[in-house]
Amino acid sequence: MPHADIFAEDLCVRYFLNLLRWQIVALVVCGVTAGHAQDEIAFSRTFVTGKNILVRGGLPNARLRFDRQKQGHVAFIGGSITEMPGYRPRVCRVLTEQFPDTKFTFTAAGISSTCSTTGAFRLHRDVLAKGPVDLFFIEFAVNDDQDAGHTRTACIRGLEGIVRQTRRHNPHAEMVITYFVNPGMLSKLQRGEVPVSIAAHEEVAKHYQIPTIFLAQEVADQIAAGKLSWQQYGGTHPKPFGNSVCATMIERLFQTTWNRAPGELQRHDLPKMLDAFSYARGRFLPLPAAELPQGWQFHRPEWDKLPGNCRTRFRQAKLLCAHNLAQPLQVRFSGTAIGAYLLAGPDSCNVSYTIDGQRSQKPLMTYHRFSKGLHYPRTVMFAEDLQEGQHTLILQPVPEGEADGRGAALRILALVAN
């Protein structure tokens, strides 16, 4: 027991030092006052309860790679919460401090506004192409809710696709799914309801025995207990303190699952899919760049001449572009689903499409409610549950003013298929 007491004291000291270090960074970067920062430090020392850290299968393979083999690929995928300098760099700091002799590769694959559907299709390009992942953090609950407005089915298909692709690429890969929160999701939790995206992601996590960090419920619990306010937490994109709470929960997960010496690598065999049409083989298709029909171009748009802002990460990319009078584009593909990862700006048009001779009943709107002042990255699906095999898509922009046509432009980053 004396050894256990020493271990517990050491953990307390490490928690305090880590949180102190995070708050000092927040003080410098965000310009908070010294007194306010100290208040946050004192509060956060005993903040995390631990009951919203769901360990499940744990992370034994990651511990073995980091501790014994002295190397590790740690990746993060998600939306703006992952892209921003929030919980992600804090977790990286925890790992490098805990394993100072380990050579880490950190992959940051957060893209603002994107959901788990887009994540499943861009996964290979943005994460797996960089090498097998040993520890993978996945964050899409907020964007599946507020950006995509996904149904339960869509949430499962996206997240399950990410999980299966990752473990097919590396059967020893460990994962952690984090649930951040927005005001609407918080209100549901406070009423005793579970938001659709979190409930669906939990189904996937349980099925594949993946640990989850239920930060959203932790925030709701602490607000209900009068220990925290939404303002202190920092909102949908948390303040440094809110991100520190998430990182502390993840560090507690590490300590819980890594409290024993590592054994041998354990293979994660894939169970039957929850949804037969999950994006388990999601991919980008090569964009057709030659012999395009009239009205189509493969080029880099002149963004400064277009209405609305375009984020820096997309400005140099060549896109498959069409105007509203373009001729039909034919694409052949194999699989069960077909769609387009595109930038939906203020001038986005609707599109009509035909798959294997069956025309869509009505045009699909590419414009998003966030497109008014932004060329907004999103994935639209033309078909999700086709019979496995070869198919033909015919895609055509709808002329403005005809059949509910909206704008005059279509700008595709990638065609996607499953």
C-alpha cells in the first residue's frame, strides 16, 4: 500500500504541474489576466470527476508501442475543435512528457466545418497515408449535430467507416472518441436526453470497444452542480480551460488503462458491421481533368473575384468546377455510395443527377445555411445504398431559376465513393 500512496501523490503532483503549464500557455496566447488564470488553475485541479471517462477495451497497444518500442504515430481527426490549438496540443504535450524517450509522429487532421461523413472519405489521404496509426483521437459529435444535422444512420455510417478503415489498415490501432458540446446539445443533456450524434457514436464505440471521453456530459454535470458555467467552459469552441478539462480527462484515461506493464500487441478483429452501408471503404475518386464536357473546368478559382470568403487551406487547390449551363458529366465508379466533397459558396447551384439511368426525383441543393459568406466545405451524397458493383453517375448543374435552381456555380474538391 505505501507504493500505491506514493503513486497517488505523484499523480496529483503531475496533474497540478500539467494544468499549471497549460494555463501559463493560455495566459500568454490568449491574454487572460494573471488572477483569472490562477483561479482557473485552482479550480481545475479537482474538477474532473472521472465518471464520464468510459474505458472499455483500453489502450494497451499504444502503451506498448510508446513505452517498449519507443515510437508512435498519434493522429487527430475532427472539425474546427480539432483544428484549433485546443485539446489536441495539450494531449500531445501529455504524451511527450509521459514518454520522453519516444519518437512521436503527430498528425493533425482537423478541418473546420467537416463531419464524420467527410472524415470517412478523406481518412486515407489525411491520416492513413502517413503510416499506421497507433493512437487515434476522433472528434465529430458537434459537427455531425450542428453542421451536418445528421440522422442516426448518417452518424453511424461515417464513424463506423473511420473505425473500420483504421483497423483494417492497422489491426493494433487504438482509438479514443471525444464528445464535445454546443448549446443545443447541452440543453438536451440537461433535460436528460442524449443528442443524436453522441448516441449514435456511442453505439459504434460500444460495438468496437473503443474508449470515449464524454466531455459534453461532464460539462452538463458540473453546470448542474453549480461548479461551472457555460461562459467559463468557453462555448462550442472551448476556452483554454475547457480544453484543459478535456485533456485532463484523456490523461486520466491514460493512467487508468496504462496502470499495468504492457504485454504483447493485441489484434483487434473486426466484428460484423452495425450498418452494411457504413463507409468502411470510403475514398476519394480521381477528379476527371481531361475531355471534360462543355462548361466544366479543372482549375483553381479566382477567389478574390468571387463573393464570399474561402479559407486558406483551399485557396491553392485545383477544383472541378462547372457553371449552371454546363453539359452533363459522366462518372463511372464501383461500390455502394457516390457523392461529392465540395465548397458550397454564396453562388452555389443545385445539381440533378442520374445513377444507372435512374434520375433523381428532385435536384440536390449544394448551398448550405453557412454558405452566405463562406465557401463552405461539405459532402453531399447522391446515393448511399446501391448494390455492390459498377455504376454510372451523370451529374449536371441546374440552371439558375429552373427547377428551384439557386446559384450558378459548382466547385468540387473530390468525388467520393464507398
